[in-house]
Amino acid sequence: MEIIGIVTRLTPFKEKDAMINVVAENKAYSFLARGVLGIASKNMASVQPYTKSRFVLTKGKEGLSLRTGTVIDSYAKAKEGLAGLTALSFIGELTNKAIEGEEAAKIFPALGMALANIDAGFHPLTIVLLYFAAVLKAIGFGLEVTKCVISGQRSDISAISYLDGGFVAAPYFDALRHQKRNERQLKIIRQIFLAEATDFDRVAFTSGECLEIIKDLSVYIQDGAGINLKSIFLLEKSS
């Protein structure tokens, strides 16, 4: 079996073997890569985290195992600086914890564009924010950002409700359930949830703007899906 996928995690297994997690075009895979931690391994480069590769896999009694791997893109420039590395770490953790099975097909284009744009020098936190919204949409936690979730009206939007799942118009604001946001913050939230993968290089926000919303979304995904993202602290320290 041959797949093209992006490695999201490498877990050492025994002395020179490793378990590899990959998001591919059709689904998420996990397979054993024998000997890849050895210095002489020809497949070592292909299974490094945040690398896009072509894999030939074989199926045996113990599941899938790697036969050969060929690097398509290593995204080397994205891994050169602290900002890029911490962004990749967050993206990897989010993907590994939130994406399962067939959901990978929904997120594969966004994951590829996220890595490619960080590699090309685009603002890492903006890309993280856009990718975070893409993951939430893929797992059914997207927010309604075109109208008020309570009344349906499209004007006078003044708040966001993570409990109710989207924007709230001023007449329906409830201080116990909703969070007031200024026009700029609401515009950013609208943009990230309406964006497609091909839009990732068309917007840019400040680090402060990104971190504020990333932290809100981290609480949202923890409360709604039980997913705790530990690498958010690395994002804060590197910014």
C-alpha cells in the first residue's frame, strides 16, 4: 500500500524502531518503522515529524509497517527558528489529539498549507490560529460567525459565546454566558472560521491578537471535547 502523508508524531519503540503517526489524504495512519532510529537507516528522513513523505506500507499480523519512505517536503526552514518550532509543536499536538481516522481527509489540505506557509516565512501564530479553526470545523466544533446564534440577525454583533457556539448580537448579550469582543477581535474570529486552506497566506494578525484567541479556543476545545493542549505554554513563551 502506498500513501502520501505528513508525519505528526514519532514515538521511539525498542532500540531503533519507532511508531509513526501520519495524516494522509484519505485518513490517519499509525505504523511501525523498523530500524529508522539507526544511523544507517535510509528511511530516517522520511519519518521525521512535520515532514511530508511518500510511504510504501505492508500489512502483517501486527498491523502496518514501513517498507520504504521518500521525502516530498521536509519544511526545513520552518524548523530553523524557535517561533516556527513552537508553532509546529502546537500544530502537531492539536492534530494528534483531535484528528482521528476519516477526519484526516478533511484536515490534510489545511495541515499541508499550514506547514508550507510557516516554511515560507509567514507569521507562525497567524498560521496556528487559522489551522486551529480548521481543525475545530473538521471535528464539528466550528463557530457560527455569519449571524447571531440566538436571533439569527447579522447586524449589531458584539460578543462571542463558546457555550452557544458563535456570535451574539448586542440585544441578546448575557454577561454570564457571553464574552464581549471589540470590532477587530470579532473580525479576526470571523475570518479564521470562514477561511479555506488556500486563504492561509492572505491574512496576518499580531502575535498578541493571535495568542488571545488561541487561548480562548484552547479552553473551548478542552471544555467541549476534553482536549488539553499543553504546548500552548510554549507558544506564549516564544512570542
